[in-house]
Amino acid sequence: MGQQFGRRSWAEPWKIKMVEPLVTTTRGQRERALLEAGFNTFLLRSDDVYIDLLTDSGTSAMSDRQWAGMMLGDEAYAGSRNYYHLEAAVQQYYGYTHVLPTHQGRGAEHLISRVAIKPGQFVPGNMYFTTTRAHQELAGGTFVDVIIDEAHDPASSHPFKGDIDIAKLDALVAREGADRIAYISLAGTVNMAGGQPVSMANIKALRAWSDRHGIKLYLDATRLAENAFFIQEREPGYASHSVAQILREFCGYSDGAWMSAKKDSLVNIGGWLAVNDFALFEELRNLIVLYEGLHTYGGLAGRDMEALAIGIAESVQDDHMRSRIGQVRYLGELLEDWGIPIVQPVGGHAVFLDAKAFYPHLRQEEFPAQVLAAELYLDSGIRSMERGIASAGRDPKTGEHHVPKLELTRLTIPRRVYTQAHMDVVAESVKSVWDARAQARGLRMTYEPKYLRFFQARFERL
Ligand code: PLI
């Protein structure tokens, strides 16, 4: 008790109104389920999963206000009032002029890639994301990674590992010419690097660089509110700015953004695409009716747009962000205390286990991160995701595996869903898999889909 004296804890800024029972399974059931799923956690049934850390995408808990908003859905085909609420929320919090809803992030990525990339052009970005790069390639572009080198080193504790190295941009322009660059593709809290943020200083420098070369700068705003929290915490001069102010300033240096609203914005489905240039907007608005739906619903129901408009406002609240990122960090610190290798520093949406350090006896072609996800599931029914060589796919030109430096297993934390006690259970299961690491065997891929193979690939034990 003496140690507790003077202690003042800080807790989540919400309480729980509705609960959903969790499923527990035996080791034998999990073995059968994993074999049936071809050792791919994407192919498990969620009924066979205990704590689901596959993704933070579409898995967050909505607030009572968002659920109330669902009842106010205006399901008109055209001109739904909920669209106007969504448009106003994006304009207010992200600052862009013209807004198009899409069914989710990749719907927006498809449209911007089609319109803004000419076949043969290059698209420099701060590390690839699976769907983003796939759409850039389908549009005839070639993605070029221009993130700083520290991002590829799991042990580097650089505070802004999402930053772009401007010297790499200069080298690309010197090699290919500015007219062969479609745009800069800049993502907030870089997913594949471990949820690592981009600094305000970096986007300011990128804006100046873009203006000098006449190249556009578009954002993947998927986890940009989380990025704003890290700027508030780490970047000199921003401690007294709110997350909302920082988000707005950050977007102000860009020409537009696409968004998977299923992450930051606390909804189960939705996305958007927003730009400032009217001519570009017109082209996108014209295409959206072919691929997503009318420009005032873009594949979403009115009720989904209402929940999203409310979720955007909730997502930029400082206390929400503090508790969200605080929970991720809590899990990361438990693992660090036990000497378990994770990507440093702990990022925004997930703790990333360094599978190469878990399994130095496995070659990367034996899918160590996939093995780790499988072992964790077998141990406790916790579902995680491979973010290594399987996710990286193949070079469409050479057909060779992309071989990323990072071979990671992602423990992704849904927002407002699990408690601190769940994080303890997760940490203890990771510890037991770590203790048994020497026995792990590699995997061989037995089925490989052409696009985004990690979603549906199947494996067997070597
Ligand atoms: O899953 P979508 O189509 O709503 O969004 C695609 C997408 C775009 N950008 C980024 C940075 C993402 O993380 C992203 C989707 N991410 C998923 C599904 C994830 O599990 O990380």
C-alpha cells in the first residue's frame, strides 16, 4: 500500500454500455482450425478466435452517439443529409475543399491512382502499403520507397521513422525527371514500418520540395489523427497544440488525401477522397459513379456516413488519443520489460514483433512472421497478422519475391474494444511463444493468389 501513496492513475475517457462475449477454444480445436486455414490467420473463422488483433480496421467500438447517428440515416439515393454532415466534418477537421465518400480506403486509392498516375510514372512514398502499392501498380505506376533508412531498422528509436528522406526524392528526380513523378504518396503513422509517425518539419519540407518541382503531394490520411498525437508529444513547439489543430495544419501542406475511415475514424466501414483542386475533383467525381456509387454516397449507406461524421469529431479528441495510444504502449512496454524483440519505438496502432529476432534459425523464405502468427494463435487463440515477406508480394515486372528488411508480426489493437487485462493476457501468450521459440519450424506456401497474396495464401509446415 505504501508504494501506492500519491499515485494518480488515468483511465479511458469512456465506460462500457454493451458487451460481446468472447469465445475460448482448446489447443486441439485451434490446431484443427489452423490446419483448415492453411496457417493463414486471415482464413480463420472469427468464431475460433479469442482476442482478435488481426487488424484495427473496421474493428473499433462505436460510441452511443455514433449508434444514435445510425438511426438518423437518410437513405436517399441522392443528396442524403448524412453526406453533407460527412462533407462538413472532413472540411472542418482535415481542411480539404472537395469531398467524395468511398466504401473504404482502397476504393479511394483506386480512383486517385487511376486519375493521378500516367502509365510509366513513378510514385515515391514513405514505405509501401499493400493496397496502396497494388493500385498504383494497376494504374501503370512504379512505387519507389523514399522513407528514411531508420524506418527499416526495427531497433532504431528515431522519433519520426515515417519521414521521407528528401535526398532520395532528389535522386529520383535526377534519375527520371520531375515529369515522370506522378505525386508524392505520404502516409501518416506508417503502417508497415510499425505505425511510425511523420514529423511536421518533414511535411513542411516536402511541401517546399513539391512546389519547387511542380509535383503534387497527396496523403494517406488513414491514421493521420494518430500521427498528430505523436507530433504533439514529440515535436518541439507542438505540446500546447491540440490533436485537432495539428491534424489540420498537417493536411494544410498537402494537395489532397485518401482515407480508410475504418481506422482513426471509429467506424466499421467507410472512406473518402478529398482534394482542393476543382478540375481533379471533377474527374474523380465522374469516375466515382462507375466504381463506388453516386458522389453523395460512394458505396456507403446514409447511416454509415452519419456514424463516420460523428466518429471523425471523436477521433481527434486529445483524451481519446491519449488512451488509444496509451493502451498500445502499455502492451509494448510489458513485452519490452521481458526482453521480447519489438519494433522501436512502439507505434500508433499496433505492437510489431520482430520475427527475425524470434526465429533466427528460419530463413525469410520460410515465412518467420507467418510462423509467429500461427504459434501465437495455437498458444492462446489470439489472432495477429503477418507483415513480412508474404505481405510484400512479388515484383510485378520480375516476378521475384519482394524481400523486405522488416519481417514482423503485428498485434493490432482495435479502438475502445479491449481492456488492460486483455493486454496482460496477450503479453503473457507472446512470452510463452518467445520461450518456445527454438522449436518453431518454417512454412512453405502451397497456394499463392495473384494480387495481395497474404489475404488468401495457404501454407504448410516444413
Ligand atoms: O482497408 P481499406 O480498403 O479501408 O484501406 C486500405 C488502407 C490504406 N492505407 C493504409 C495505411 C491502410 O492501413 C489500409 C488498410 N489497412 C488494413 C486493412 C490493415 O489491417 O492495416
